[in-house]
Amino acid sequence: MSKAPKLTEVSVQGLLGRFNHTIKFPAEQEFVIVYGPNGIGKTKLLELISNTFALKLGRVSRSPFTRALFSFDDGTRLTVENLATSTSEDQGDYEYTLRLLLEESGGENIEWANTRDQADLREMPTSRWMRLLEKYTPARYAGSGRWVDHETGQILNRTEAIERYGFLIPSELVPFPQLPETIKNFLRAADVHLIETQRLLTRVSTSRETSRGEPSNRITVREFSEDFSRRMHEALAQNSRTSQELDRTFPRRLLSAGYPPVEATEEAIRIRYNEQSELRDRLAEISLLQSSSDLPLPDKKLDASQRLVLWTYLDDSERKLATFENLLTRVQLFRDIVNSRFQFKQLRLNRGGFSFVTDLGQEIPAESLSSGEQHELVLAYDLLFNVAENSLVLIDEPEISLHVAWQQEFLNDIAKIANTASLRFIVATHSPQVIHKWRSRAVSLGADN
């Protein structure tokens, strides 16, 4: 599957009714920074990008802008025009007032528009669109005009339920023109992830509803600890399946080989053995494996039969250890970032999740950390484990609750995460400490931009 093209420029006109902003984002860069005074539209700009590529077109149509142009490294361009003259959000108006134009590189231009005089999903009988939402989307009616999103546990009103999931309803069942599949697929492939300022709490499923029928909030660090435990057990299960298959066929493969391959020299065997031993030690640090090898390497010179056995064994070990490779790389960076920031405590990772041990030997749960420590933990974990590779990540005000020294290191961490997890970032900030030595990648959003 080919990678989605990289976003290289965003240009927005009429943001908040007055501002024109342009952000250039060279394809080879891991991140770009945007900054400016309050009220200039940094958050609105990130929300516009996120809502466009998440196909939340109801939110896009009610956003305060006139025109947005997204340019990509393969020459593709997406233009979004907001044709509205006014909205009435207090009354729950839901008006598609957009025009989208996708200009493909070397291909055709695809246009879609839906204006206020066209039919709306809610012009259908109420009972019908309610049934369509419940049949084709994760939204379920909870009474009193409220809907529950079963993917996030959030409570939605009808406008929010429709704009979030209306596009999932088959086009032949709804009265308004659906997006062409080419535009829809292009937007979905972009994979944009917005990280908002409030990161410490997460909505949970309705299985944990309060007595009033509303989803309860749980501390995100606790959720992430449970998620890490799940990932550990999944990796162990995959390793077990791979090991069983290789162990089952080991005798047959060994007997059919007859002689060791030419590259199976004693020196090569000892190098591979030492490399795998080091990898086992790293996996042992997070309780995924025992550090010692199941097969000690003989000290004496190896004959041909021994080289055959050991080379086959090392081939199998390499495949077994590879089941942990992706997880291990992310875990090590996560641990390094957290431990380099937190004072008097170290992150402890194991199959049950993660916790912290102080320099006095006291174990403390992650939810007992300070708000600044939790923000650092949540952001690093979210980026390394929850965001799909090749995504564009939008981060709003990362400086919240972070010490000045942590702010200065933030973009260094982002660069490491970008290379490890194959991500790109647009970071909106007020903090000169976050920008720090990266002034060349900063774009000022001002009234005269």
C-alpha cells in the first residue's frame, strides 16, 4: 500500500472573519511550529485541519473561515470553501455549506458542493434518521435528545452525532449528495491526529456510566497503563505462536539442510549470538523475556555440525525476537523521555502496566504524578503507541503544565518520536521556550500574515 502524500502547505483565508494565514511545511521536515498572540486563530486553524480530514464536514461548515487550501508533495491540492453567510449554532442548525475541489496530480479535478438550499439528513422523518444512525454508526440514542458514542463514550446531541458519523450511512439511503469516493478516500488516507490542550482525562465506554447515565471520566494515565499491559500480552502471544511454529519444524529443517551455509562462519555465529544476547537483555528490562539464552555458546572451536545447528537456531531466534522489535523501540524511547524529565523517580514497565519507583524505593501509581508529569507521560505515550504511522499530528499548546526546562526539550523529543513512529507534526504554541533553538521552523501567525 502506497503512503499518503505529505502535506506541505496550508493556506486559510478569512479565519475568524479577518485573518489570512499560510503555513509552509517542507516534506523533509518532521515538524513545523506556529505561534502568535491570543485571538489570532491558532486553535481554530488546527481544528479546521483536523475536522476536514476527519470528514466532520458539519463542523467545518460552521468554522469561521472562507477558504482553505491544502497542498501536498505530489502536487495534489484540496480546496475547501465555506459558502455560509451566517450560522445559528445555538438552535442546532446543521447546514452543509461547503464546496470541495480535489485537484489530483496528473489526474482529473473532482468537485463536490452542498449548499443551504439542498436537503439535510434531518429533513427525513425523525424516526428514520435515528434508525439509520443506530444501524450504520456507533451512535446510540440515550433519550432526552442525547446520543452516546460507543467508540469514545461521549455524549452527543443530534447535530454532533450526524456530523461525526453521517458519512457512514450508505449514500442511497440519505437525501443529500454524498462526498465522491475519491475525495472521501483521499481525506481518510491522510490520517490526521489532533491532540488538544486537555489531555489528562479521557471518556470511557458506557459500561462505566454514572448513575445519571453519563460516561465517567477516568485518568488517562491509568487507561494508558492498562493499554500498555494489553500490548505486552499481545506481543507475548505473537511471540509464542511464532516460537511454537519454528520449534515444531526445527528438526525437519535441520536434517534437510545437511551442511551449514557458507556465511555461517564461527565469527559470524559469535557476532549474531552476542547481538541477540544484548537484545534479550533489553527485552528483560521490560519483563518480556529472561535475559539469558536457552543455548550457551561453546567456548571451543565449532565443527560443521555445530555451526549448522547454531546457525539454524540463530535464524529462528531472530524471527522470534522480531515479534518484539516494534514494541521495544517505542518502549525504550518512551522510558528514556520520561526518565530524563522526572526527578527522584524512575518509570517501571512490566506486563501489568507501568508505575514509578522513587529514589527511596517507594512505588507510586502513575495517577499520583503531578499534573506536569502526567501531561508529559500522556503526550509521549499517545504519540508513540496510539497514533498510526505516517500520520500528521496537530498539537495545541504543549507547554501546559511543563517546567521551562521541559519546554526547551519538547521539540527534541518530538524529533525523536517523529523518526521512531514515522510521524509529522504541526505544533501551536505561545512559548518561546518550546521554540527555543528551532526558530528557523517557526511560522508567525499575525494580523498581517
